[in-house]
Amino acid sequence: MKCTLWSQLTVLLKCIVLSILLTLTLNCSKIISHIRNTMTDRAAVNHATIVRLENTWGIHLNELKCHLHPLDTIASSSRSALKEAEPRVLIKKLFGTECMAGQLVLSINKFRFKDGRGDPKGFTTALLDAGLPKGLIPRYWGTRLHILFLTCGKLVEHETFFQTFFKEGTVSCGGLHASILHDFLSPVAKVEIQILGLIGKILSGPWMRRFYTSTTTQISHVDGISVVKQVLARVKACCSSPQETLTMKTDFFEDELTPDNRLMKLQQKTIDEELFMSMMKNCLTAIVTVLEKQYRRYFDLDVTNELRKETESARCHNIDAEQVMGMFSAAKANAPNATLCYISLCLRAQNRVVDYLDSLEPAKREKLMKLVITLGRKVRQRKRKKCIEIRQEISRRVAAKKQQQVTYQRNKLEARLKQTGVDLATEFPDIEVNTRQQVQDILDGKIVGHRICHIWYDQESREDSIFWQNRKGVEGRWRGVCCWILG
């Protein structure tokens, strides 16, 4: 009896499984019949996968390519072009095989992260103290897509701030700022940063605005091919005269450039004109090579009405899919032994707060929402107050560190002056003759008739107090002292 019952259950289970598989097969066939397009980047493995899918499913797929990923190759090709045009003898302190501008951008991005030598709180505090937004530099550790060009434009626009920041450093950034300062002041690095910033203004920035859009504002995927073809023609024309990038009023998409502060500084006269022309020509030539290679199949494509209809719903980029894959990757890192089905359920899990609120009575729900709003406001104010206190403490420590550096340099200078037989003309050739003579008189004790300046640093107000002293005397002997203080 038990054997017969078990056999019946087995048959029943088999029937259920077969019916489920049949239903899934029918649904899969129905889904596959509606698939017309694929969207990938330009890796060889993606093309091979699509060919296998076509053979397995027995259908033809339109192999579409992301319009945004060419920027990634443009960024890497620009760095390689700048590296080739760099002088053979070049002294730099940052480690790496990239061009100087690429290494600078990568090292500056480290300030935004705690791991390594970064100091995100110190960096944001310095930005706020200078009256700049906290998001001035993208919080992205890398040089992909538009990040490289955007960061270079910011470096040129706020060159004075960054130069001061790299000189003074933060509380816990270690020796990273000293190496960055050395390379940042290099004429070669300045030219490279200016070139990449200009490319960001006339190509990569408008490219992002044109193709990195939502479904409601995007252009047709097929129409994007003609747009890129026109951009390619303009870039080719600019390769023969790269100096035109310093006077352009429109970008490569024929849109008018906004005459802001960043554009004005990027189009200023460069430090080394010959090096600028060589590097800019190399970058534009590399961009032409990238676009011709990655859009070769698109340019030879016969655009028909049927193709337009099939690709009508296609996006211009596949960044949305990459975001989902990034979520999968992060979830897999948190739970290495989890299956894909479990991870998918975690990503699709719904928040039950709304269901809980819907289950409450209107009066109780209203009371709970008022309480949550009040408590949320208090928590927000408490966190904001704590952030302000932390920022003030960091500012105080940075100022103290800066004063220690000034004191060290002053003591070092005093030790050199106290050495017997020191020759001021040899030790300090850049100082004027009158100033050197006054310093020599003070060292020899001839202070009558000289105005002496003393400076004290107030740690509470973080300001310098200036104290002037004037010695008066008759026939070489002093008779009195006049003192006054300037705040």
C-alpha cells in the first residue's frame, strides 16, 4: 500500500514538474519572440555571446552598441597620447605609468576616500573654508568616461585653491600632498591638464549631455549614429589646427559654449605653446581613431524604416544594466555563498513600511507621521551640529599644523643667520641689496634707526598679531623704544 501510494505521489510530482516546465517553455518562447535588440559595449566576448544566442533561439538580433562607452576609450587613448608626447627627461614624484595629468587626477581622487592616504573630512573642510561646494571633485576613484576631463577642468578653474591645499595639506593625508604639489607645479602637467579640461568642455561634456539621458528626453538610437558622424567630421577638421580649441565659441556638437569662468581660464594662453600644439594634436588624432574604429559597423549600416521601428524603444546607453550588475556584484561580495536566485530576491525585496502604514487607522497613522517628522528633524539637527563641530576641529588642527610648518621654517632661517661668517649675498641672492644690508646691520647689533617687526600667532583666533618696534638713539647710542601693535 505504501509502495503504491509512493508511486502515485512520484507520478503526480513528475506531472507537476512537467507542466511547470511546459508553461515556462511556452512563456520563454513567447518572450524570446518579442526580443529584437541587444545592447552591449564593444567587447569581443559580447559579440560572440550574441551569435550563440541567435543560433540557439533561431532569431535575428539587432546588435546595438552603447553610445556612452566610447568616452571610456577616448579617455584612455587621450592619456596614452599625452604620455607619448611627454619629454623624455621628466622628473615626477607620483608613481605610475600614466601621463602626469592622469596620475594627478587619480591621486587627487584619493583624498575623497578613507582607505590609502586619503582624508575626506579634511578635504571637504578645506573646500568649505574656501567657500567652495563639497562636491567640487566627483567622488569617484578612477579616470573613466567624463571624470578625467571634468576633474582637469576643475583643477584649472580653482588652481589657486588646489595649489594652496597641496602645499599645506590636511591633518592625516601623510606625504601624498607633497608629491602632488611637485607634479602639479610642473609645466608639462599644467599643459596636459589644460588640454584635458578643454576636451571636457568641447567634447566629453556635450557628449554626456547628448547621450546620458533618461527615457523621456533621449534621442533615437539610430539618430545618434548621424550625430556621431558629424562630430567626427568636426574633430578631423580641428586636427590640422589644434590652436583653434583656444578660441572656439561652439563645441563639436555645434552647441554654443557657456562663457563661464572655467572656459575663460581653459582658453587662456598656455605655458608652452609648442608642447600644447603637439599634445592637443595627438589627443584629437587619437579621438578620431577611436570613433572610426568603434563606429565602423554603424557607419556602414543601412538605416531602414524597419530598423527604426525595431530600435524605437532602445536606449542610447546600457548604464542601467551596469548598475544592476553592480548591485549583484556588491550583494555577491557580502554573501559569497549565496545563489543568484537569493541575490535576485534580495534586490527585488519590497519595503514593508508602506504596507504597515496602510494597515493603521487614519488617526493613528497621522499621529505616527507627525512623531516621525519631529524626531527626524531633531536627529537631522543633531547630526548637522556634530558635523559642524568636527569641521571646526579639523580647521583648528589644520591651522595649527600650518603654523608648525611656518615656525619650523622660521627657526631654520634663524639658525642659518646665526652662523658665524655667513655671507648673505651667497645664501640669499634673490633678496634686494638694501634689504640684505638692513639684515646685516641687525645681525651686527646696529639696530638704532631700524624698524623691527615681530609676529605672534594667536591659536584661538587663528590670526597673526603684528608688533612693530623702532629703536631711537643719538650718536649711535639708543635712548628709547617706540612700539605699536597692528591687529
